[in-house]
Amino acid sequence: MTLPIDPTEIDPDDFGEAQTTLQMDHEEAVERVREAFTDVGMGIPVEFSPSEMLNEKVDADRDPYYVLGACNPAIADRALDATDNRLGALMPCNVVVWEQEPGVQRVYHVSIMRIARLLGMVSDEEAMDGIVAETGELVDEAFANLD
């Protein structure tokens, strides 16, 4: 399959990539991320450990890997309207924590709002401008709270 774009030519800012490293154990990092995102007004309605599931189901021997699905309901409601309900296919805004090595955790996030724009899912550009700005501020603040 040939992609219509070259992913290496997309600036990480265009898809809202944010990442940091935390020097702590995995469970502590997951809790820190959960608190940082809830402190800025995002709930965590979904969370799960792909590594636990894969290790159990297919004996994958994966290091700790955890997904927290963050959501601000008021913004999510506006984003559904601005994308004719298509954004739901990307929800929630996932923040991933994985163990790079014992005591070192990577925290990673990409903006589903920016990705929706890149994919052409947006029907109301003006509304989406505000949504992208607002969610970007919340994620920036949450990541700042991790340090």
C-alpha cells in the first residue's frame, strides 16, 4: 500500500506529539500521569494495560505498557460537532506510559484533534481552531505538571 503522504515529512507539531521521560517506577508514573491530566480538567474514562493482556493471551513478554484515555467532556462534545461525529473513531485522547528500562518511563501523546484535521475529518474549521488550541493548552499544562 502506498501512502498518499510521506509520514516522515510531517512535523510532529502538526499531529501534536508530546513526550517526556519520568525517572520512577511504572506504577508511580501511571499515577502521576493520571493526576496531571485530571488536574487540568480531563477525566480518565478508559484505561488498560496492553502489555498485561498480550503477556497473558500470547505470551508476548512485554515490558509494562499502559494507556490512559483522557477526555474533557465539554471539548469532546464540541469536537464531535466540528467533525460531523467522525472524531469518535479516534476518542479518547490517549496518553501512553511505557517502561523504557526499569525506573525510566516514557510518556507519549498525540493530538486526536490535530490528527482529525490532517485526515480531513473536520467540517467546521473555525470551531476546530478553538478546540485544537484549548486541548493543546490542557496537554501542555498536564505535561508541564509531570516535571
